[in-house]
Amino acid sequence: NAGVTQTPKFQVLKTGQSMTLQCAQDMNHNSMYWYRQDPGMGLRLIYYSASEGTTDKGEVPNGYNVSRLNKREFSLRLESAAPSQTSVYFCASSERGKGSPLHFGNGTRLTVT
Amino acid sequence: AQRVTQPEKLLSVFKGAPVELKCNYSYSGSPELFWYVQYSRQRLQLLLRHISRESIKGFTADLNKGETSFHLKKPFAQEEDSAMYYCALSGLSVSARQLTFGSGTQLTVLP
């Protein structure tokens, strides 16, 4: 039982390049989330998916797109990376969404030069 | 809007001393409050939630609705408590189902 698995662990991009961060969970959770973690700002929600087939914007969605491919997988895409997107990205899942504890992946450290 | 404030970015205490990590929130309804912890080189994980009213690893947190606070306390800190701690809030309305995190407090327990 791996929980929440994120790939890759590290990535360096040049400004303007695109990439997709992958996330998969094996806990049969309905809800999945993408957060970014920046020093002094805590975790900020980028996008979330309350259930398979639905996605919603969080606090900082600009510059990102997401796909809830199926119940297990929730990917985050940067179409044209910018230095401001240098951050640590965390995927998380929860059973019901509202009020349920989150289970986090190990994170992806992204640097955009 | 919901907001979580953790006023201390860094907190250092000596082993065996009491520790309190402060958390204040802003929310118009009745929220659910959580503490998450991230130990070095480990993933973020749930420490405790207010509705459980339990003690985890010696930590407790009481929801004070009058002061809109959910401070995390431990009477005798241990070196293994050194970590980043995040307070988080979940609103009870459908539109506020996602968690809002504070900016975090880095706790260092000195030997």
C-alpha cells in the first residue's frame, strides 16, 4: 500500500518549457488536491478534484491545468513554466473531501530557471 | 473567507521544556481544525484534529472559539519533535471543503 505517489521527485525547467506532474493514490479516495509549498507562505491550494470527473480552482490556479484521469490519478500541468512557479508541489488525497484528513505524497521539487 | 495565522515562523525550545505553537483562525461558521507535521525528509502527515480530542505523541490542542485559536501544546518537548508544523482549517460549508493552511512554524528542540 504505497499511499500517494508523486513523480518526478525533482525537476529543473527553463522558462517557457512545459511539464506534467503525476500523482496516483491507491486508497480509493474520492478527493485529490495539488498544493504548492513556498517559504513563509505555507501550503496553498492550486486545484482540487472533489470526485472523479470534476476539478475546481483553488487559491492559486493561474499558470496550471489539471486532469483527473480516473479515480486514482490526478495530474498537474505547467504549460509554460515561469520562475515564479519554482516551488515544492504536493499532491494529496482524502476520503470524502470536506473535513477529511489529507494524505500527502512526498512532493516534487521544481526549479524554473 | 477563511484564514489561518501562525504568528511564529521559527520556535526554539530546550528538551524537557513546555512548547506551545500558536494558531489563530478566521471563519464565520464552525470550522474543523487540524495540525499537520512534516519531519525532516518525510511527507506531511496529520498530527491531530480537534474533533478527536485526543493526544498524539504527547501533543494536545484545544479549540477556543471565543479567541478563535487552536494552539498546539506539549508539556515536555523532545528532540524528535523538531519539525515543521502546520495548522489547517476546513470550513463546514460545501463550498469550503478544502483545507486552508497556515504558513507553518518550524520547531527546533535543542538538547
